[in-house]
Amino acid sequence: MGVLRLPSLISLTSAAAAAAASPRRHRCCRIRLPLRRISASNFSSQSRAAQKELTTPSELEGGSPKPKLQQDKDRVITPRSQDFNAWYLDIIANAELADYGPVRGTMVIRPYGYAIWEAIQEYLNVKFKETGHSNMYFPQFIPYSFIEKEASHVEGFSPELALVTIGGGKELEEKLVVRPTSETMVNHMFTQWIHSYRDLPLMINQWVNVTRWEMRTKPFVRTLEFLWQEGHTAHATPEEAEKEALQMIDVYIKFAYEEAAIPVIAGRKSKLETFAGASKTYTIEAMMGDRKALQAGTSHNLGQNFSRAFGTQVGGIYCYFMSRSRPEPRNILTQTLHGK
């Protein structure tokens, strides 16, 4: 097999790193599952009822009904050249990757789809630990006051927030945000744990679900709740934070090429598309079969924005934070299907 040279943001920004870069051989991630007859007949009756309800006139989105997953076992898969969107939904249904959940915009990831997520975790867990990160878990309920501490962060996420206002039958004193991302919660805890330079760098990762109240949804492309991983690190200098951001986007590049067999373009987001609260956002973008770009992984240099908001200091100097997020099954599955 020929040699595949992977793009690298580190090599683009550092001549020394470019000189040291070596070619890597391409290999695909193989998920072994028992073969089954393709059929869309196993969709749950509850999901069918929910989907029927979603396509009533009162639930129209943008003037058109929400697309259905193909549920007629006697119909063949729609040709891709005929209707790309219908083909995509038919593939998900017939391959039994996912089903609609009873709540609008949610989905149930079925065994075939979840096996891909497990393969992603298996590969990346090794890479994260090799680079000094430890797995942790943070609560999914975040005080609303945390979100408000970083102005651009709350502005960017406010339209997508899901809020809890009642608990135990009583109205809460403070609204709780159902985790859209964890920068505020993590950095609040970092402030409790970082007391001197000996505590740095602090590098953690978590595999969790996040909730964003999307108005237009589509299985594996955009849903109210989805799985992902997010890493967070704290550093003493801006150079260390930048090095970490570039190192992790390169981990994502290697995963995309060597495990998911997806070619991607790596680069830095424009100021308009930079993550809310970050100084820089690096990304890998994949081209789908409908000629639309799909963000498949991001790495954010948060600078001192969150450390100033939460008062994380060492020796009177605010720490430099970095966060990364994705891959997630919706990105990888969507690109795999669209790319065929």
C-alpha cells in the first residue's frame, strides 16, 4: 500500500516540526459485527408514532415536514443521484444505525452505530493517555451564573441552552444549564485545584453527552443531544497552551486519516467562527457527498479568557487554558455515509 502523508498544523506553523515529520501508513478501523439482512422493519412503534406526530402541520420546520427515516420494508433504498437526503436517511434506517427518539430532535443510537463510537473511544483513549491526559467526569448540570461569567461564551450559547428551573417540585433559586459544553464547569474546578506551578500543566478528558437546543435536526448531523469527548488543559505559559492546541488537532487528523479513512482539511477558524470564548480555534473539515463541509474536530486555545473569568492564578499570573472537542459519532458516521 502506498504511503499517505498526513497534513499537520504543527508542521505548517513550525519548520522544525515539518522537518521531523515522517510519512505514516494508512490503515482503516475495522468494526466486526455479525452480518444481518438489511431491513427497516425493526423500527419501534413508539418511534413511528413520535415521527408521525412530528410531521403534522403544527410541527413543520421551515415550511416543510421533518424528513422521515425509511420505514417501509418493501421499498428499496432511494438512489443517491435521485434524492441525496432521502438516500442518507434510508441508509441509516436499513443499516440499523439509529432510530428517532420520542422527543423531537433526539435519536437512539443502535448497536451498529454505537459500535463505531466504541471504536472511536478505543483509539483516542490510548492517544490521550500517551499525551498525558487523564479521564474524568464533570456534572451535566451547570449553574447559570457560570455561563454568564464569560461574556462572549454566554452570548454564543444562549440560543441553544436547555434550562432546568424546577427541581423536586419547587422552583430553583438559580437556573441550571444542561451541559452544552463544559468549559465553565471545568475551569471552576481548575480554580479549586491549581495552587502553584507544581500543579501545572493540568490535563483532563471526559466522554460525555451534551445538549444543544437545535431548531433543525437530522440524525447524526444535528440533534438536541449527542455524544462527544472534550479535553481541557491548564498551562503556565501561552506557548504551552498553543503547543497543546496544535498537538491535539494533529491527533484528530491522524485519527481521521488512519482510523476513519476520512480525508480532512486542517486549518484555523475565522474570527466569526471561533469558539465562543476562545482566542483561536483550529479545526479539521471534511467534504460530504453533497459538497458541504462538515466540522469533524476542533481544538481551542482559550488564552486567559476563562482563567480571568474564574480567577485561576499562579503567582499572580492568570493561567492559559486550552480545550478540545470531538470527534463524535454524528461527525464520523455522517461523513462515512456521505462520503461513499
